[in-house]
Amino acid sequence: MSENEAKQAGAAPGGERIASLNLRFDFASYADTRRFLDQMADLSKREDYYPDVSFGKTYANISIDGDGQTALQQRNSNFINEMKALAAQLGSS
């Protein structure tokens, strides 16, 4: 598998498949969930990366597939850590 094919298949340059990263953040209230989503939107705009997001009243699920993780790594992005920090600031469990 060429490096380009590996990238397209969600694999690392060494040919290893990168599993999707699925995170769930639980919040105490809808207001906290909404603040997290608004801050995530700002982070996504700044980083020009938009993960899959689903949410309910007091939770948000974020999924980043292997291709997304590879792209973030290639850009030396701190997107995932910043997202986790945003959730922690809002009291996510």
C-alpha cells in the first residue's frame, strides 16, 4: 500500500489502520452543553477541522475518523487536547 493509499484508507504512513476516536462528554445542564458546542465551533473554525458531532440535552459525542486524526497529526494540531480542555472547563465528566 502506498503512502497516499494509506492516507485514503485512514491508515498511518507505516500502513497501520488508525481507529476512529469516539469521545462522549457529559454535562450537568443544557446550558453547559450549548457552551461547549459553541466553543467547539470556534475551535473548529480556527483549526479548519470539523469532526462529526452529535449531542443531546446534557451530552456531546465527538467522532474523529482515522483520516481526520492523520490530518491533525500532519498539521501538528492540538485540536483533540484543546477540545478535551474545553469540556473539562465546563465540568464534563
